[in-house]
Amino acid sequence: MELTKEEESAFKGEQGEIMQMAYRILVATGEATDAEKLVPIEWAHLSGVNYNTIGDAGEEFLASISKNARVKVKTSLNPMGFDIDNVSNYNLDDNFISKQLSIKKSYEEMGVIPSFSCIPYEIFDIPEMGTQVSFAESNAAIHANSFDNLKTNKESAFSALASALTGKSPYSALRKETKSNLTIRMKVENPDELTYGMLGFFAGKVGNESVNISGVEQMDRRSCKSLCGGMGTSGTCAKFNFDEEQDSEIVDFDEQEMKKVYDELNTSDKGDLITLGSPQLGLEEISDLAIKLKGRSFKKRCMIFCPRAVKEQATKLGHTNQLERAGCEILSDCCTCLTPLIKKDEVDSVTTNSIKGAYYLKNSNGVGVNLKSLSEIIKDETR
Amino acid sequence: MKKILVKGKVKGTILKSQKPINFLGTVDKKTGIISDENHDLFKKSIKDSILVFPYGVGSSVGAYTIYSIKSNNSSPLAMICEKVDLTVATGCALANIPLITVSEKEFSLLEDGQKIFLDTESSNPITFLE
């Protein structure tokens, strides 16, 4: 990868240790992805926030660099482990809470917007078409590339951080006009958001950098997010193109392939509690849920995860009250994915409509998963 | 040599694994000892070695583990892989541990216990010392 004189000087350490570290990460990422140069980016979105995932090493690292490091571009942040407003209800130990708050403080000191959201594309204005960004959260990177006309690599936690600190990112394949030589034909009829999540999970397994998808109708917001969440979970693929490429290899996603994904992730025929949100719910989904739950209430616990900004808007609109009356626990700043709030010694299994949530509940939390679409959840689990 | 991911110059002894390494969860952050009993480096410490292995696997948070063993002075002096993965690449970059990838043939020539001099800037980066 070619560096400009100024970049070279930072890489050699002439602009301090933090810049040197950031450029080392960018150069390693650039070499790994065969990029020929660095390009400016306008927005970075960081992962590596939840103490449950980055642990003591991450907490110490962030505390150390935050003394000097400052972000150069607009930088938003993934969810953390809990919602400080109601963490006392969830039996989380004091060490977890203090380490998580230290991580929060370090990011704030670096000038990062404490958005604690995995759906930056729903809570921030989208820049103009073709803008280069660096999103580490996989569902957000895929959403940005496929639905928001932005361009990003599927960044690692460190490459996005390096981009935030320098305002630059390697010009890897996904930042260019790329075409995929693989097309997935959607053959499942009457798909709901769960079907789209499974399609995404399948696409992530068979695709490499990007895939074409044919045969999908107009999707609602819930289905788009489910598709992105599913794909980000299973592979390295970071973009959908919604047309069939001539001469590309064709793979069908049919009932049989869908059943394989379902059987891999659905490990229980019922759940002790329900979670909605992975990716977190946006305002549109919260409003829709409030309408669907009118006059109904859940028969068991239902945890709803959304960004703080969305919860505040939902409260103004009266939805928070409506949802709480229906028995929902609304949590902001955190998400189903890698949550420390669901523990296997307290919960055997969880019902969810999220493929991404299901994967991590099964593999990280070690609980059983019962997959159902939202309409089935409302039909079966409320009265 | 195929790629230089992180530059550097070191002298050391090869610790070679035929298996990929998942840094998150199978490498002790304080001691650098491999805790996965199914791994061919089980109970061995990667500290101060030139670690030669095919590639890294598992969560990207593994990059934080690499940083952690470095800050605990238990990291390898350098790493040599056959294939590049972003977890190991960005972890080594963050921790400033030299990292290169080599061809399949070069990989097969590197033997456990060999003393080598690695200089990523040289046209012939690996020199066998004995």
C-alpha cells in the first residue's frame, strides 16, 4: 500500500505513539485486503464496547489510549452491556458495572458520541450517496453498503478505531464499485422477517465479499435489518446487490436450505422469556409493535432492546407506556447480542425473531433458542 | 514471503503449530500458555517465541487478547502465518508484533526449535541461524 508523505511520517512515529499505532493498524488492514492507498472517511462506527466481549484487556487498552487519543471524524458507538437506568433489576455484579462504566468514560474522553447503538443508520442522518464510512458493527456495515448508498469495509473493531483516529481507511474492494459473481435466488414464498434473517445467514455462509440476491419483493424495515443481521453473523460478506448478474454462479435459497438454518439455530420448542431487538429496534418498529400489542399483554417476560435516542422519542409518543402496560421491559444502550443480562443458570431458553440474537444466545450465553416471527410471537405469547 | 503486515526485526526460536489459533479463550492473557487441550501447543507458552502457525480463527475480540499478552510481556517476538486474517493482523499491529505471511512451501521449511533472524525489510527476510 502506498502512503503519502504525511501518512508515512505518522507511520514512522513522528506524530506520536497513538498515530503510529493507528497507522500500523491501517497498513496491516490495507495489506491484508490488498488496498493500494488510504482514502478519507467521514464517519466511523466502533464496536468493542461491551465489557462482556472485550474484557479486561479491552478496558485497560481503552483507558490507556484515551489519555491522549481523540477522534478526527464523527464517531458513533455500539451497544454496551446494560442500561444504567434499570441495571439493578438484572443481578449484574459490581465489577462488571464498574468496568463497563470505565469503557464508556474512555470512549467519551476520546470524543466518541455515546450512542450505544448497533443501528447508526436509523438514528443519525445518512450522508450523501457514495460517502466513505468505516463501520465495524457487521449489520450496520451491510446495511450501509446495501440500503444506504454508503461505502464501508466490514471493519474490525481496531480498523474502525484507527479510522476514527486518523479519518482514513484502506481503499479495499468493498469501497469500489464491485460486482459479485454469486447470485442467490430467493425461492421461499411469503417470507417474513425470520425468513429474511435465515436468507441472510445462508448468504453469509456462501458469499465472500458481496452477493447478488434475486427474487425478493419490497422489504419492510424489520426484514431489511433481519437480513443484514443474519448475514453479518455467519460470514465475511458485507454487501447485497438486488439484481441478478449475468453469467454469475447461481445458488437457490429454498425451503430445504431454510430448514437447515432453522435446525441449526432453533434448539428449543419454547422459551422462558422473549427478546426483541438484535439489531436494536428503531422507532418505526417500536410504533408498529405498540399498535400490534394494543389491548394485549405478554404471558411471560419480554425484553425489548433499542437505542436511548429511540426510547426517548417513543416515550414522547406514548409508546413506552403502551409497551410497559403490555408487560415489556424496555432497555436502551444494550442489545440481545452478547448480553450479560441473560444467564444460563437463570434461563433455559429464549424465544426471539432474531437470527443474529439466536446465534449468540446459543453460542455465547449457552441458552436454548426458540425461533418465531414477530406475528407468531404475538399470536402465541400474548393474550 | 507473501506479505508484510507489521514491520520489525527480531532474533528468536520458532514455536510451530500445524493448527490455527483462536486467541480469544485459548491463550492465557497473563502467561501466553495455550489452554486448549485439543491444540498441538497445549500447555506450551508462546512467550518470546517466533510463533509459526497457519492462521488465526475465532472472534475479532481475539485481537484484544494479542494486545493483552503483549502488555503482560508474554507475547511472541514475531508471528509468521500462511494466510492473513484481520484478527491477527490488527492485533499484531496494535501490539506492534512483527507479522508476515509466507508461501506454503516456505511455511513447510520452518521447523519447530529452529533459531532464525527475521527482518521484514530485507529482501530475504528469514535467515536460519544454525
